Amino acid sequence: MRNEIIFVVGESAEGGFEARALGHSIFTEADSLEVLRTRVRDAVACHFEVDERPAVIRLHYVRDEVLAA
């Protein structure tokens, strides 16, 4: 059992947000961060058996910013 799973969260090219798990094939997306949090929890619950689920889900937010030179 792993104690923690980490998701990288970023803005989707189509709008909204997407989350991708590191080290696992779990991906989800939503229009708002509130809905994304719920979908991440649901995705983790679907991916792992009850006794194998991580105790902590960590969301790492990444934001790209482009500046004109």
C-alpha cells in the first residue's frame, strides 16, 4: 500500500482543468477545480482496491505563463 498519490493539475487547452497521476494511468478533467477534486477522488477509488488506496491524494498545481520578450 502506498500512503500517497500525486496528481499534476493544469489548465486544459480546451478550457477547464485536467489532472494526471504520477506513476499511475489515471487521468481526469473538469470545468472547475471543485469538480476536479471530486473527480480525482472518484478516479482513485475506481483505480485501487479498497485496501490498496492511498491515504493521501496530493494535487500539484502547474501554471504556464508566457511573457513577451
